[in-house]
Amino acid sequence: MPAVTQLLTVLTDKEVGDIYQASLAVLEKTGVQFEDPGAAQFLQERGCAFNSETMRVTFPAAVVEASLKTCPQSFMVKARNPKHDLLFDGTRVYFTSHSAPRIIDPETRQRRSPALQDVSDMITIIDSLDNIHALLTLTGELTDKPPEVGPEWVFAEIFRKSEKTTVGPAFRDCAKWIIEMAAVAGEGLIGITTCTPSLYFSKTDTDSLKIYAQAGHPVTVGSGIACGGTGPVTLAGTLVQQTAEALAGLVFAQAVKPGTGIFCLTETAPIDMKTGDVAWGSIEVGLLHVALAQICRFLGIQSLTLFPMTNSLVSDQQTGYEKGMQTLMMALSGVNYLTGGGGVYSESALSLEQLVIDNDIFGMATRALQGITVTDETLAVDVIAEVGGARSSYLRHAHTRTWFKNEMYFPCVSNRLPHQAWVREGSKGVVARAREKAHDILKTHQPAPLPAEAERELAHILTSVEKSRLEKKCA
Amino acid sequence: MEQMEIITGLEQSVLDCDTEGARQWAAKALEEKIDLMQAINLGLIKGIKAMGDAFGRGEAFLPDLILSSEAMKAASDMFEEALKASGAVWKATGGTLVIGTVKGDIHDIGKTLVATLFKAAGYTVIDLGVDVPKEKFVEAVVSHQPDILGISSLLTTSAGEQKAVIAALQERGLRAQVAIMIGGGAVTQAWADQIGADAYAGDAREAVEAGNMLMAARKERSH
């Protein structure tokens, strides 16, 4: 959804420039450590300096600036169904679901590891929700599949059960398999790779980045900093390090394949100095993301976040206000790709009902982003002339019926019933209503099936993955 | 033109909230001299009932319902006039409701919603509007002979007017001939009991349910 309203900002243009210059200074002076000497040498050949003792690569400002110039201003991530194609031109805001290793059991409400059926249920619900534009889902091992091939089973299920796009992970060595599966389904991907703060690139990440970029998929660069732990405690300092880490990845990606679409990803949040845990649901996350959107617009790249998130361990008011406030700040600032839908339990679990609730939060944020339409027709001077005055009602005017759906967002599970009707419906809170809605979706929603040929190819890929992993294990 | 085509046209105009279309189809119905009771029951009422059901399911919205009812009214006013001119008496199968918001209160939405859902349930509805003085309620009971009188008040300050309307009907000796239902934000079952209303409804859906129960009780008594 392109923004119509004025975007929210927290930094002046000068401050954005200062952060960029500071990140260039970090890249030039301190640089980034690479686990893989091959990747470091590759950058050395392209104008960076490499110290093979410290494994540090330093980046001259001119190299960074030249790499920024080859980043595309816009690109598309294609979906199986074109209505779910995602266009990244710097002005759009998309919402997706969260990625987590565990699930909140729909019956017992306990956190547990998922089986393939849980993954399938999640995908079915996400596929049906209008305000969730793409999907991430369960990432961990499945209780009913060999641990060596859990992620590939999850992805095969995504391609089978949803027409919406997904992202490809960097973990293990699944990138090449996921790319094959996406090709079978006729879908594009976003390759998720990150720097490990502070200022370290693992071989897994440089390898995956290379694979995704070479296959023509856009990639994420960036990091998840714990402010005060793996980065400076000051938000400005964190932004400097995060930008430096992203730019290092960007230079690498443009060296691998100029023109690769780039997202700056963050999973950055402060450390809670009382517990040492990460303050996932904090308001500072909101501030950091408004800044992220500003910095990315300045750099001419897309912004992507693994938020909104909460520290609450149940679906309660804290979940609602933390995720709601973060979502609104991120959306109004123009962050291009938000995840987080359905995430609960300090980002470690997915909940069916939270997906349904977040779909409403995302819908409200989308509406806020659309702003107020001002035209002759919406100014309604003629309508006011016809209706205005005591004992009159605009409800009877055709103008109302023509415009109300355009002007107002209708939440799916928020209560708007007055007392009597609410009591008649069982006096339920939003979590109970969302749970019922999730069950309804599972009963009624039929995701569009893949063609039989594609199904067979997916099954074939899964067999190949299994074979290759088990061989490796034996070796 | 076929009778069925006209009836379907009327139904569709109501579903489409198309007041102009409803008028045109009504004119055709009069021109072709088709059975007006059928045009009303199988055309207009069928349309508004479908819209009311869609509203109940959350698929249609308040403006749809109200404009659909306006389209119905445009056609039914023309039919009523023709029936009157021919000396026939038209009475809908579901009974007659007179409804209004009391004097001192200009709240329209809840009352209009109740009126519309009654139409959707097959009632003939006479909507007196808002800020209606008690004398007007009394006159309407005399002239329309309704089965049910609905008196709405959103404001606490104007709820006393509901009591005054009932007292005025008693004074004129009309109280026994009409069932009285009250509703609105300021109103409770306790208040209904206190002022001697026959029914109280907390929202529009309950109002129609209560109306149907009042009708059933009246029919039983008249047998």
C-alpha cells in the first residue's frame, strides 16, 4: 500500500546525513570481520582493504558510494498469484507474518514444538487474511519429520498451501533448495542474510547472500543489534553500527551481482537492563524503525524489519499495545516490509489467534497510512447543502453509501457491538473472538492448489534434500 | 411486460439501493396494472428482507440498509397512493408499527435502524421521525391504527417523554388498542416496567424479536 499521508520522521535530514557519514567512518576505520577468507579476498579485489590476520575488511567511502549506485530503485517479488506480487519502489508498506520456532498450542495454550499440521494450519490462516501480504512461518524442527530436513518441509508446505510470497532463510545450507522450490512454484523470494553484530559476517551468511543474489533474488543486509550489548546503548550509535553492517553487506551483494535488490533488515532492540533479556516490545524499537525508514530512503534502498514484537508471554493488553504502537510507528514512517504477524512470547512463538488480531492491527495501520482524501467530492459541500440542518441525517444520502467503505476500515475481530448484542454473542473478549475466527478459517478456507506437476517436483526436491543431508551426516 | 419481470425489477432496485429504479419499476407496475400486493410482498419486501438478512450477517452495512429502505419507500408510497385512490385498503401481513424519537431528542440512527429492520421483517412502518411531540404519537395511533407503537429516547433528559406519551394515550382511551415498545440509550427494562410499556428492546434485533412476540400475543387475544 503506497503511503498517501505525510510520513512520520524522528531525524532531521542533517541527522540522517550525520549517521550515514559516521557509518562510513566505521567502515573505513574499524571495518567488518569476515569468517570466510574467500569472501574477504573477493571484496579486496573490488577496492576494499583486507587484513588477513584480523580478518577485517575495511571499506573506502568511494566503494560504498559506487555500490549504492548499482542498487535498483525498484523491483518486484513475484507471487504464484499476481494479486500477491510485491512491488518495492520505496513507497510501499507490506505486512507479513512472524517467523518463530514454536507454536502456542490452540487447545492447551502451552508453547510447544510444531508438527507439519501446525505449519499447514498457520499457512492456511495467513493465506486467508487480507492485511497479511506475504508469509513467514515456523522455522524450527518439526516433531514429525527428520531434524535434517525440517525447514525444507516447512517451505514445501508454504509453496503448496499459499499463493503469497515468502522469504528464504540463510540458516544451514537450505538456500539452494528453497530457491529450487520457489522456481517450481513460480515465485520470487527475498533472501534473508544478516551481519552478526558487532561487525561480523559469518560464512553461512556470505554464502547464502551469494546464492540468493546469483539466482537473481533480492537480499536483506543488516543486523539485529541488542543496544547496550552487541551495539552502543545510544540509539544514534546503534543506528551508525546497523547502517555500517548493512552497507558492508550491500557492497558484497553488489559485488556478487550488480543490480541486486537490497533491503536493510533490522531485528534491533535495546537490552532490558533489569533482566538482560531483549526489550522486544519497547517503544525504542519504534523510534529505531522510523529512523531506519528515513535512512533507507536516503540511501535509496528498501527497509525490512522482523518487528513488531512483544515481551508479553500471553495474548494480553501488553501484546496489543506493544505491537500496536510499534506497527503504527513503522507503518507511518514508511518501513517497506514488516513481519511480526502472529508472533508472541518474546518473539519465540506463533499464535493462531494473534495472527487474526494482528491482521486487524495491520489493517488499522494501513488505513492510517492512507490518510485523508481531499477532493471536491469528499469535501462534500453540495451534500452538506442538501442535508445540513437540524433533524437531518447523512445516513440517508447516497454520498454516505458511496464513500463509507473507502473512508472507514472495518476491523474483523475488534468488538464494536453495543452492550446488549455483545452479551447475546457470549460476552467474549478479542482473544476468544480471534480464536473462533481462526477455527472458522481452518474449516472454510481452501488455499489454491499447486499444479500436480509442481507438486511432484516439490516432492522430488524433498527426497533429494533428505538424501543429501543424510549422506553428509554419515560422512 | 411480464409481471415477474417487474417484480424482480422492484426487488433488485431495493437490493441495489436504487431509488430512481424503484420509482420506474413502480410506475411500470401501475401502468401494467399488475397485482400490487404481489409487487409489494414478492418484490419490495423480498428485497428489503434479503438486505436485512445480509445486514444481520455483517455483509451489508447501515447505509446499504437505510438506502435500500428509502428505495422501497419510494415505490411503496406510489403503490399506497394508487391503492387509496382505488378505495382498497393495504395492510402488510406482518402488522403495523408506528415509531418515533420523543420530543427533545433528535437522535435518529437507532430508531431508523429499528424501523428498517421491522420493514425487513414484513411490517408496515410509519416513521414519525425525531423530536416528535406526544400529540403527534397520539394522532398517529388514531390515524394508522398500528399494532405496535415504538417510542425511542437516547437521552436520559427526554426519557420522561416516553411516560408522557403513554399517559396521553391513556387519557384518550387508546392505550389498550396498541402494544407499546420502548428503547434507546437511556432506557432499561426497569424503566419500561415503571411506565407501563409492554416491551423493551436493547437493540434493533431484539426490537424485532420483541415486536414479533407482541404480534403473536395480540393475535392470540383476538382469537
